Amino acid sequence: MKKIALSLLAGSAMSLASFSAWAADAVTLQLKWVTQAQFAGYYVAKDKGFYTEENLDVTIKPGGPDIAPEQVIAGGGADVIVDWMGGALAARDKGVNLVNIAQPFKKAGMELVCPKDGPIKTEADFKGHTLGVWFFGNEYPFYAWMNKLGIPTEGGADGVNVLKQSFDVQPLIQKQADCISVMTYNEYWQLIDAGYKPEDLIVFNYTAMGVDLLEDGLYVMQDKLADAAFEDKMVRFVRASMKGWKYATEHPDEAAGIVVENGGQDENHQKRMMGEVAKLIDNADGKLIEAAYQRTADALLAQKIITKAPEGAWTAAITDKAIK
């Protein structure tokens, strides 16, 4: 009996050891905003088992107006975050040593939109008018643009009045602002749904104007990258995530459905959003374009949002290993 008991105990110990060896590595991803097709690649990677194939157990945490991804990861609440580079570099300048490990979004989706029957037709018309701007790190592209134009942002006849805009299109509908900030994949379509026609709007697209700053990159804490096991985990995470993004861009309607299953609102809106997001992802390799990084860093320096040129703020090591 003793031999049988010992044999069972030994077998149980081996099973536990085997389970431990094969247990998936946990990864917590903090999104910049609520569940929507802006983040479809991550939801698709989870739904399609791409993370499981890489031996990862990924938890996706939605964001919101009261959630700052930089604070979440600094407090240990996430392993990796989705963030705009302006916010990430500003946080790094203040001591939160974030490093960009992948850049799924090659183009920016930010625009300033004005009604065609309003007072603004060109950039020369901005002075003396009110422009809606998002904050919480989303204001940096706007201030970089105004800095490039040489237009003060403190109001007055020769400057612009900045309205701290809510994350919707009401300031334009209610005529609180002459122009408002929108994303190509979200609020622009809210205006269309509200009754505006494309021909009724004048659109200033940040990417088209060459004043875009990088959006929706993946960031981790720099000290974590010194751990080879963590680096390997991030290589697998990025590889699976970009596989998710590739699938999402090739199957936009299915991707939108997966987003809705995970809490996204209005499937038709998500489908439209996914179609626009696909244009920003480009070839889904996740590799950062250094010139775009430099443009972002230079713009933040020029505005004195960061006090010194960042060093070590991005790495190609992860994508070089993840994407062949």
C-alpha cells in the first residue's frame, strides 16, 4: 500500500511539474481607450488563439476617460500599454521610463474638422476662433501644429481659443467651437451620423499635413526589458498581436464582430471603424519608422513638453525577433 501511495504521490508531483512547465505566461495589456475596433488586432489575436499558440494568457483591460495607461503601467497594473507617443515621451521625461517596442499604427488618425459654412476655410482663418482639442496627452499634435504655424494658443485676435473638448462631437453640433478634433475612424463618422455630409465639412488631416505624431504604439517599462524572460514574452506577444492585426485588416467585418462580442458598441460603427483603422495599420509589421519617431520627439521638444531629447525611448529588438 505504501508503495502504491508513494507512486501516486510521485505521479501527482510529476503532473504538477509538467503543468507548471506548460502553463501559459500571463500578460496584461492596458488599452488607451474603451473597447472598439481601434484595438481590434488584440481582441482578434485572443479570440483566434494566436496568443495561446505563443503560450500566452493575455488579459486585455479597456481604457476610458479616467484611465491614464502611463500611470497604470507605472503602478504595476499592466505589462504593456497602448499609448500615443506624445503621452509616452512626456511620461518618460517625468521619470516613467516607457519604451516603444512596436508601432502597429504607421499613420495618425487625427483630424480637425470644420463646417464648410463656418468662418474657417484655411489655416489662415484660425486666428481669433475657437478650436476643440482633446487633452490627457491627446493635445500634443494640435500644439505642435499651432507651433509650426506660429499661432499662439492663449486666445486673442492673433491666436486661437482652445476649448477642452469632450470625447464626442457635441461642441460642433452645439456651436461651442468653430472646429473640433476627430479621429478618421470614430468621431468623423459620428458627425456623418448626426446629419453632416462629407461635402459639408472642411477636413485638416494631420498625416496629410505632415504634422502627425505617432499614435497607438506598444510600450513597456525599460527596466523590464533587462529580463531575458520578459523580453522573450514580449517578442511572442508582439508576434501574435501583429498576426491579429493582419487578420483583422484582411477580415474587417469578422474583426468588428469579435470587438462587439468583447464589449464594443454598435456593430455597424465597429465595421466602419475597422475599415478606417486598416488604412492606418498599413502592412501590419509593427515596425517603427524612425523618421516618424524623430518628428514626434522634435515637435515635443519645440513645444517644451519634454525638456531634453529622449534617449532609449524605442527599440527595434522586439519587432526584429518577432517579425521575420
